[in-house]
Amino acid sequence: MFPEGESVYAVPRNEKPPMDCERYLFCAGLLRAKSGAEQSDAERKESFVVNAEQVIRACDEILAANDNARICVMGSESGFAGSYDTTYAEAKRALHSYVETKKLRTPRQQLVCVAPNIIRDAEMTLTRHDLAEVDRRAKAHPKERFLAAREVARLIHFLLYVDEGYISGVTIRMNGGAHTAET
């Protein structure tokens, strides 16, 4: 989906991204298979740092240094609907709030969040130990399936390459109508 000649850099966790790029995508996520109450203080802190704090800090630095930065961050439907891992849900909720309230310095800057529900072919899902339960829930979903990674990628491509930056300061939910359908 990238234009020909586009350079893509993966920035490892805990490293600073370059400040002079045109487009940024933050895909940080740490979801545990235990509730927030079952997590140690260190696990809860790590979850908040990975799922919100590091992304927020990087965005603040980029937006302060780059008048033309276009940034998309990955949130989660869990930030709206909750999760068994309440620490993850609270961190994503904080990230959504940041995107929706951050004041941008120039009209050329863009900050947007995409908040998908379960992405069936994402590593975070494929490494779960309860895939039979995931499949059962997918069949009960209004779309009778969960998202595909390509659907998320297409939305992000639209936001960063097709839209002219007007879509900003919002969290776009990708839940397939799961919370609006009749049960």
C-alpha cells in the first residue's frame, strides 16, 4: 500500500523515533492473559508505559519538532468496552483521551487514533491460548467474524495517505457494530 520509493523504519521499544518523517504509525500493545488485579505492580506499570506513556511521549516530541507530522496511533476497542486485562483497557483509554484533547501547533499536523476490536490474524490474537473461545465469540459477532489486519491497514493508509489531514483529534472505532447490535 505504500507509494513506490517510500522508506519504512521500525523503531524498537524504548528508542526514539526520527523527528523528520512525514508519517508515523505507532502500534504498541501489551495485553496480558490475566486481570489487572492478578498483575503485579511492575506488570501494571509496564502495561501503562507500553500501551500509553511511551506513545504519548513520542507524539509530544514529534509534534513539538515537526510542523508537518502526520501521526496515527493504535488504540483499542478495549479502551471503550473494557477488557479482562483492565490495565490494558485503562492505558488505551488514556491514549484515546490524549489523541482527542492534544492541541496541535500547525494546521499541517495530524493526530488520529484507530481503535480496532479483535484482529483475527494479528500476532496478539494468534498467540492467545483460548483461540476456540475467540472463534466462538467471532461467530456471535454481528459481522460473524472479527477484523482482518488488511482492513485496519487500509484505514490507516487512507488516514495517512489519502485524507489531507482533516481527520484529526479523533479515535475511530473499528468494532463492526458489536456494541450497537441487538442481542
